[in-house]
Amino acid sequence: MPYHSSEPYLPSAVPMDALSEVLQDFRLSGVSYGRCELQHPWGIGFAEQPLLRFHFVSKGPCWIHTDEFGWQELNDGDLVLLPQGNAHRLASAPDVAGDTLKSCQVTRFGGNVCEMVQDGTGPTSTLFVGSMALGARALHPLISLMPSIIKSRDIEANDPMVGPLLAAMTAEAAQPRMGGATILSRMADLLTARLIRCWVDCTSSSTTGWLAAIRDVHVGRALAAMHRDPGNNWTVESLAGVAGQSRSVFAERFSALLGEGAAHYLTRWRMQLAQEWLGQSGTAVAEVAARLGYESEASFARAFKRTTGASPGAVRRELSGQTAIEFGL
């Protein structure tokens, strides 16, 4: 594998709990988020997007509709995650038609934080909504395995900290205060990480696949190491050392769990990261190549095209030209 790194990876730095290693740098990068004061009747449609959706109901009424589950009522203090950003709708009641977003008074506080207010005749709903990207790229394979919607009430009993955190968010979202959106976004980081961990803990054990691999006491350590340091000079031998196994035993176990060899998985993961980084404004191809440990831009370009079927430059131009999603709608 044509990669290099100036610093050796130390197996002793990888903890035994691979899931904790993956969650260690969990962050939600707020593409946009805001506090909503909406008086009944109101309804907002959210189109499908490749970003995690987040909705917190400080005070209802509030209902959510998805194609998979139909209408579901959300109570005060409820938090819902839509990990894959599936299309859905929020409304003060299931029979509210249309989209009232255009009638809202929107106040921006700088960056991508805003407050939305809509006058009406009925009770006021107070919501904190967000459209977010995952800062911890190691979580992406896990997110793809999660259900389309996760509600805090369904797993709250499995984590005693979720209830108090939701209560704190309710108090913070109850009224607009200086720095409120920032504080809420930090709480969202912690809550989302805990909900993801609860979901993993409560999910039935799988015998194969990414979730089974990250739970494996040996392969999980190597998998977490690859995700946290993708530019390191990994070889099957060095990964086996992190896993605490012989080369042959590790290679066989990795392939049995994930259906592909470690080298192939690592290359595919690096190219996924490359596509993400190439879409970021101002990120040069040479910089991406260096971050992923390639000795030259040319060697990276060859590997990228071999894996994705397109050149890095073409992908960078395509992704950089896409319009940013405004308020996640």
C-alpha cells in the first residue's frame, strides 16, 4: 500500500473499547440550526438530504411524518434523530396542509443560526431544529446501519443521563438568550452521541458486518485505528499488531466479518474521505493526497480514479459547485 506517515502509530494508544474510540471525537457540525416559535396551525416539509437531521421539542404540539411510520406525536422534551436525513414533515397537527415556512419571520444571528417565528391563532410550539454533518467521520459506516428515525423516549431508560440532558435542553430552549443556540448545539452533540451508543448497545448482536466488526475485541481495535488515522502507513502486519493477533488470524477474521480484506477496506474508506474533503471549499487535491498519506498527488489520483471511476479534479469541481443546503429545508 503506497502510503507513508512521519509518525508511527502506537498500538498502546488504542483503547480496548473500540466503540468509545470511534465516538471519542464525535461532533455535530451545524450546517444550520435554529430556535422556532410557531403558532398553530403550522407545518414544515423537510426534503431528503445527505445530512443528519435533529429536532428537539421544548413545547408542543408537534407531530412528525415519515413514509415509513406515518404520523407520530412528539411530546414535550422529545428529541428525534433522522441519521440518514430522510424526507419528513413536522406539523402542529396531522391535518395541517401546506408549508408555512414562507410566512415565518426569520431573524439571523450570524453564521447559520437563526430564529423563526410564526403568528397564528392556536398554541405555540417551541422547537430547536438542525441540519448537521458528522464531524467524526469514523461514524459514517455506523450511521448507515441505523434506523431512519430514532426517538429519545424509546431508549431513554437505557441511559440515566438522557433524561437530565433533555430537561436541560428544555430549559435552555424555553426562551431566547444570548448564546442559547450555541449551548443547545453542544448539548445536541452529547445527546446524539449517547443515543447512538444506546442504540448500539440495545441492537441485537450481528455475526457479520461493520457493527459486528467494531464490537469484536480484536478487529474492532484495528478498525477504529484505521478510521481515526487513515493516513498512517498501515499494513496488514501493523493492523494485526493493533488487533493483538497474528497476521494470518487477523486477515482471516477481518475478511469473515466485513466480507473484504483489510487493505481493500482501508483504500475504500480513504476514497470516501477524499470525496468528502474534495467537496470542501478551498481543499486542493494535493492537500487531500497528503492528508491520506500518499507520497504524491499522482499516486493518489490513480488510486482515486481506480476506486471511484472519476478523477479527483472532476469530483472536486462537481462537489464544490453544489449549493449549500439552507436551514436544512
